[in-house]
Amino acid sequence: MSTKREQIDAMVDEVLRPLLERDGGGIEVEAYEGAVLTLRLTGAIAGCPGTPYVKRHVIEPAIRRAVGPDVEVVYQRG
């Protein structure tokens, strides 16, 4: 059985990173401690006007589907 961190890494590597890279963006997992996941968005997505939508409707739901609803996702400025 995989850990939540492994599930998060798999979701980011297999789904989110390729999706964001298609539009010139990137995503990095900075930390996962307790129930707090810290992500860094890079490239085009870091300053895009659509970033709040992508966070709320793409990234966060995908992470919560992978590891459960109790994960708090925070973003580090990059």
C-alpha cells in the first residue's frame, strides 16, 4: 500500500504536471506535512489570470481525489 505522499507524487507526475506543461506551466511538490500539502506553480501558470480557477477546479480536486478530502493545499510563491 502506498503512502499519501506517494499518491500525491503519482498524481502530480502522471496527471497535473503533463497537463500544466502543455500550457507552459509547471508544478512542484515542496512539502507534505501532516495534512498540509505545499505546491509551487512555475512558468506560465504562476502569473496567469486563470490560475485561481486552475487551483480551485483542477489541481485541488485532483489531489483530494488521490488522497482524500482532508488535505489542505497551499501554494508557495515561486
